[in-house]
Amino acid sequence: MKSVISVLAAALIVVFAGGFTEGQAQRSSTGQLALNVTVQGSCIVTASDVQFAPYDIGAASAVNQSSELSVNCNTGLPYSVAIDGGANPGNSRRLAAAGGSFLDYQLCKDSACSNPWGDGSSFGTAYEGQGTGAADSVSVYGQIFANQSPPSGDYTDTVTITVGW
């Protein structure tokens, strides 16, 4: 009886160990798994506010201030950055105060404000760039025109920045 139990135990060990006895080869089969992905072109834009210095009524020279946009697009992806006319457009972009007073200004792609930034149909052309796969810093220059005499108060505007690719 003892030898029957030993033989059964040995058989169970062989079964649980893979069922192979000496001289048997392990069988296998291989296959392939294909992996595919399409990377969509995309961009993300963030902006820092433009905070102008106080404007003196009738200032003989323009008030200038710059800020930064961060544009992050796929490597090699051509993109354009357009800025609309803002919430108070007229013949130019306008900062507005309570009560309907305005202060004319422009946004530009250069510090001399000789290259106005717009959306291609108004206030200038869009900025053109190419993605690097990292956040690219793009300067935006604001300029409040000289020789304006609005009432005192706080003037604001909000523009929409659109990145196209």
C-alpha cells in the first residue's frame, strides 16, 4: 500500500509540474501582435495677461507693454495664431470702461508695433510658426495709442486667441 501511495504522489508531482517525463519536448506556438496608433496633430495655447502702466490723459507717446503666449504643438506641425478684435472693436481694438468710454490700442508681433497682430481679416495678420513638441514662448506686444483723452477709470478688454493647424 505504501508503494501505491508513493507512485500516486510521484504521478501527481509530474502532472502538476507540467506533465512532462524525461524525453518529452515542451511544445509551443508563436504569433505576432501588431500595434498601431495615429498621432493626431494638436496644439495647446496659454496666455499671460497684458497689464499696461497707468495712462496719462493726452499722453504724447504710446504706452507699450508685452506679454507671452505659450504655444505647444506636435513637432514639425505648422500652425498659426490669430487674435480677434476683442470685446469692444471699432476702427481699432478698444479697452472699455464702465459708462461706454474707450481707449484705442493694438496688439503686435514686434516691439516697435510695426507688424499688427490680428486674425488675417482684421487688425493685422496671424503669427505663423512650426511646432517643436515643447512649449514655445511667443511674445505679444500691446500698445495704447498716444493723444487720447478718455475719462478716468479702469479700462479692460478680452481677446480670443485661436491656434489653427
